[in-house]
Amino acid sequence: MSNIKRDPAICSLLNRMPESVQNSFTEEQLVHLKIAIGARQWGRHTIDFRGVVKFFKYRYYYVLLAGRNRRDLSENEEKVAWFLQILFISLITFVVIVVLMLIIYIVKSALGINILENYSFGLWDSIIKLFE
């Protein structure tokens, strides 16, 4: 059996046809069928959010898909993915550090510890006013 006939999408397609029709396809035809149906085979995603927005007389669609990547990436896609991964990790690290610094500052203020005399960011005073 040829490699194209072992492809899951082609197997699924061929299994829905009579055997005489299945055997009538050439490998070239199967490759073109794979290309034609490949664009529709999104698979299942963890996040699959689709919708339509009407703007005057036009309608626009939006799609947000997210999930585990099962594709083979090209060299350029791998470089972009690596860069975005570093950017994402840096952003998350920055947010965590800022939140930790805020927590430490609030705890310091709650304990009455003043590092600089007669200077305050006013954060602790704002928090106190929220609970009054």
C-alpha cells in the first residue's frame, strides 16, 4: 500500500466509499484530494472560539484557536516560535516579579517599616482607605 493511502485523512475519506471507487484513485489524485481536504482538517483544539461581527453591510468572522501543536515547523517558524517563547517567559517573569514586589511593599508598609523617612508611594494609604 502506498504512503498516501496510510494517511489518516485519506483513510477516513476512502473508508466512506465503495471499494471499487477506493481502488480507482491514483496516487496523484489522492495527493490532490489530501491537499483539497487538508485546509478543512483543523482537528480538535483546547480553545476554539469563532464568531461573526456585523459592521454596516459587511460581516466579518474571527477565529481564535489554541492547543498543542502537532505540525512540523519550518526553520523560520521555529525561530519565530523560539523568539515568542522567550518573549512570553520574559513577560510572565516580569509580571510575577512586579506582583511579588508589590506584595513585599504592602507587607513592609503593614509592619510599619520605613526604608526612606518621610517618603511613601501612597499605596498603603490607598489600601487602608479601601477598608475603612
